[in-house]
Amino acid sequence: MLSKYKEKLKISSRINFSQKEDYSFHLVYICIFLIFVFLIIGLFQMQFLQGRQNLLAATRTSQNISLVLPQRGVIYDANGNILAYNAPTYSVYADKTQIDVENEREIFSKLADLIDSDVEVLLDVYRTELYSIAKEEGLIRVKSGINSDTYFRLIENSDELIGFTIQNDTQRRYSDPEYFSHILGYIGKPAENELSDEIFTVSKVGKLGVEKVYDDYLRGKVGKKIEQKQYLEDIESTFISENKIDGDNLHLTIDSRWQKKLSDIMEESLEQVEGFASAGVIMDSNSGEIKAMVGIPGYDNNLFSDGIKNEQYQKFLEDDKTPLLNRPIALQLPSGSIFKVIGASAGLETGVINRNSIIRSEGCLELSAGIVFCEADKKVLGNLNVVQALSQSSNLFFCKVAMSLNRDADGIYTTLKYAEDYGLGSKTGIDLYGEQVGSLPSPELKKKLFNENWYLGDDCNSMIGQGLLTVTPIQMVVVASAINNGGEVLKPHVLDKVVSQENEIVLESQKEVIRKVSVSETNLDIIKEGMKSAAKEGSGSILRDLNADIIIKTGSADASEVINGKVYSGAHSWIMGCFNHQGSDNCFVVIQQWAGRGYQTVPIIKKFVNCVQTDFSPNCEKI
């Protein structure tokens, strides 16, 4: 029995030993398996996840993506004269990858000393661009318009300018800026809301004038360049991933000779009459093409090309005469008697007067509530028909037309209907920014502004272009044009065509008729007859010797205004009309602010038309 027990014990021992041996064997396999898994994961990570980084590290290759800026399109006048172009210059760019925050002031101080600039200004430009910069823009332009002398000074000290590069660039330049600044406008850095896939922080975009209106054509398309360097092989290569496309060229309807001569004559006249400022527009009444558009004072738009200094910009803003204001399209003033052509249209079309109707002018007329309404200087003009009333600019004739409209039509609302028909109270749609609409008088407007009722005196004031009426010069040149061309209200434009760098026409302006006025050609001819008489024997009789089939209407509008705490008062002097030159009908409006009666502006037109007729011969304005 004992032997049996020992045998069982031996068997049990063998079994336990065998189990222990199997367990150790499995542990070895598990360890080997884990080692292989670790190696495989490491290999995968090194080969696939970190392969690109390791490859670049091994070959030491660097890439830099930079933008290639296109040339901005050139702007020409109607005769092919260059008005805006790109002058060769240099710019300094900062490489953001080489400038640390800790030493940026020190680095920029060295640059500021070499280019005679304020380090704070340079740092402000750099930091502003740095925080808004697109990823593909490796370089930041911190200073433009570097001249040759400064360029060579920078080259001589290039060892001190770590982090900066100097590149060829262009600077926008404007020919005869004082003459064309309001038309051309200027360019500048894009605002944050202007940045896009096509506009970058280093781009320049139009800010005013045709530079802004046609910026999409002028700006062109930015290209992209990839520069790659492999250090081990000492290989450098450049790839153009996107080609730049230079901007299209603009051809304007503006005639430089007309623009300059009209501006010079207006400038001289303003000094003679001691006026405040002035505006003038000339438009082809058959096409809507603007041939001249003058605002005095103007400004030098070259100052804006590479960022105007703050103190200079403040001077513009604080100037009482607001030189940045485009007066031909944005000046809103009472029109004075040139509005009487609207009153004549309303009276003739409604039938309250006709060509032969006679109305007597007694010098003054007492209206309700003791209000007295008079002719200029209280002059007694006697019996007048509408032609004579326009020629002599009778206040009483048109006041009595207003009274008849109150009796037989809808009064001021009838007058407003024809004013709106001619385009007053709304924008003409000219292809320039900043156009204003003026204001049309009405009982509702008076109630809103002054909480006062409308009286007969308001009708008479409105009929002669006073009271709550304000217009712009561009609006009134469209009115003159519609009278002259048989009733077509045209959309004025300064663009003739857009031409690509391959000399292909991309866009061409066409005549655009907004509407036909609801005035018969017979009645338009009567109004033209009155305007022709004004140029022969009326308020513009000094024009009688001009062989230009000229028609005019003069006007003076009493007004006062407080500007920067100073009171300006007196009469604005207007003239509007049309003349013929070599088969082309050209309509004009000139206003001189606080320059006196309308007749004081007539000499401007006499001198200008004589210059046009004599092909701008020397001293043509001395007439």
C-alpha cells in the first residue's frame, strides 16, 4: 500500500513539473511577439508618418512661396496721352522667418536710419501686416518708393540688414495731378474687408476715382513663385506655380486739352471774383461722354501712391474748401435760376402757358402774409413771354407760373414731376464713386426739417431754384443735354474702353439712355429758343460773337453756410448750356461758390469756347 502511494506521488510531481515548464515557454513567445510589434510600429512611424520630415531633414531642403505682383494698367485720355503710369522704383521687404520678436526693434532701427524713416512707422507697418498676412506671403513690404540713392546706400550696408531684401518695384504716378485727381483718384493698401483670394496685403487697390471703379481691370492677377533649395546637393530651383497677369489699360473720354484749359480759366476767374471754390463739367449731349470735369481746389494724388503722411491727410480734412471733394458730382447747392428751365417745362406741358402767353413783371409782387417777391434788383421787366422770361431770367414770370400750377394742376408736385423726369433728386449713374443726389423741395420735406407749413412763397422760391432745392453740377449738365438733344436723359460716363495688354478690347462704353423726358420736342425747342436769346441779348450777351450755336441759362443762388466755425455767405454763380464744335454738341455747367451773380461766370464759357474754336492757340483765353 505504501508503494502505491509513492507511485502516485511521483506521477503527481511529474505532472506539476511539466505544467511549469509549459508556462515558461509561453512567456518567451509573448516577449518575442511584443518586441516584433514594437519594431513594426516604429518602422511604420518612421517610414510613413515621419518620412517627409526625415527626408527633408536628411536632404536639408527649404521652400519659400512668394507672390509675383503684376503691373497695374495704364490710364490714357481720349487722345492717347498718359494720365497714370507705373514708375520704376525699389521696395524693402522683411522676411518674417528671419526676424525674431526679441530683436525686431534693433533690426528695424538700422533700416530706419538708412532710409531716413521713423522706426515706429516701419514697425507698425510690419506688425500690422504680420498679423493679417496670408500663409503664402513670406515677405512683407515695409517701405516702397525707394529712390536710387537710397537703394545704393542699402546695398552698401546690406551686411547690417539681416532679414531684409530689396526688390525692383513700381510706384503709381499721375501726370498733372492737380488737373485730373478727382477723375483718376488714387491707389492704396487694401483694407481688411478687401482682402480675398486675389487681393493680398502686399497688393495695391483703387481707393477713389476710376482707379477704384475699374480696379478689377487695372489690378491684374497676382502670380505665385516657389523657390526651393537642396543644401546637400547645393541645388537651387524656382517654379512658377501661377503666372502673373498684368492689368488692362483704361482709355477715358476726357480730353486733356479741354480739361487743362477749362481748369486754368476757372482758376483765374475764381481769383478775380474772389470766390470760394468752383466746379465745371462738359458732356457730349449725343453720347454722354464726359470731355472735362473740373473741381477746384484739386489735390496731388501722387501723395497717396505709397501712403500719405498723417499730417498731410489731416490738412486735407481740415481745409474749409475740402480739396478731396469731387465737386462736379458731390457738390449739393441751390441751383438758382438755371432751374427755370424745369419751370418752363412744367408750365408748357401742362398748358398753363404757351409760346405766346404774356405775363407782366412789375418789379415786385406781394404774396400772402405780407411776403414780397421781387425781380433781381427789383427791376421792372414789363410784359414777357416764356422765351423772353428765360432770356432775362424773370423771377416774377415763373412765380406766376407756379401760381397757375397751383390753380390748374398739382402745384409744386407738378414741378417735382418734371424735375424728377429730368433726373433731379437721383444719381445720374456716372462711373465714379461719391455722387450725391441733392434734394427736391416739398411740403413734406419742409415739415420734416422745420415743422412748418408750405406757403405760396415756397412755390415761388422753388421755381427759381431757391429754398429747399439742391442739385449737383453733373445733374444739371444732364438736364441741359436733355433739352439740347430732344429729350434723352443720358447716363454720363468717363470710360471710353478697357484694352488688354494684347491690345484687345475687353470692355467698351456705349450710349445709355435712361429715359425720355415727358416734354414735347416743340416745347423743348421753345426752351432752347429762350436759352439762345439769353446768349444773344440776355444775361449772357457777351457770348453773342461766338459762332458756336450756343445756348445758356445763368443763375445765382443766395446761400450761407457755416464751415469749421466760419460763416460763408453770398450768391453761388451758375451757368449752364450747350455749344457746337465740329458737329459735336457739348453741354456744360460751371458754378463758382460765393462768387456773385450768374453773369460773373459767363466769361469762363466765352474764353473756353474761343479756345476750342481756335484749337487752343496761344493766349486764346485773352478775349
